Amino acid sequence: MIKYTTQFLTKLEDLIAESDYMLRYEKGNFKAGYCLLKEQKIMIVNKFFTMEGKINALLDILKTVPLETSKFSEKNIKLYEELTKAEVSI
């Protein structure tokens, strides 16, 4: 299911864009590679990460933060359900 391609990264970014959270790529010394500001609903990922690192960081964030799916498009609802099913089976 998880493909480390720019298309998959774009799908994850689109999924987050439809949520209440804002995604930003910035430099920083994040121990996990990302920083999550839950009160302000901002996700910050290290901009110097490789594409694979960015995808892994976004997947880690999606595992820890429940997103409101009411604003999602049909394809993003399906993707979000697949990602949440995948984390349960791991």
C-alpha cells in the first residue's frame, strides 16, 4: 500500500490539506523529524528530509492525530481509511 513516490507524498499532503491541520516544511531539530502543535493544528516536518523521510513522518503523524473526515473528498476518505486499517494490522 505505501509507495515512496512523489505522487504518494502529494496524496498525503492533499489529505492533510482537507483536514483542519496545516502542514509546513521547515528546518529544525525535531527528534522524531516532525513537530506537532495540536492546539494550533499545525504539523511541521523537517524540510531537509528525503521524500521517504517526509512520507514516514506524515504517516507517524496520521497515526497519532485523529482527523475530522467530514470535509474529505471521496478519494481522501478511502485513502484515510486504508491508512488507518494499515496501522491497526501492523
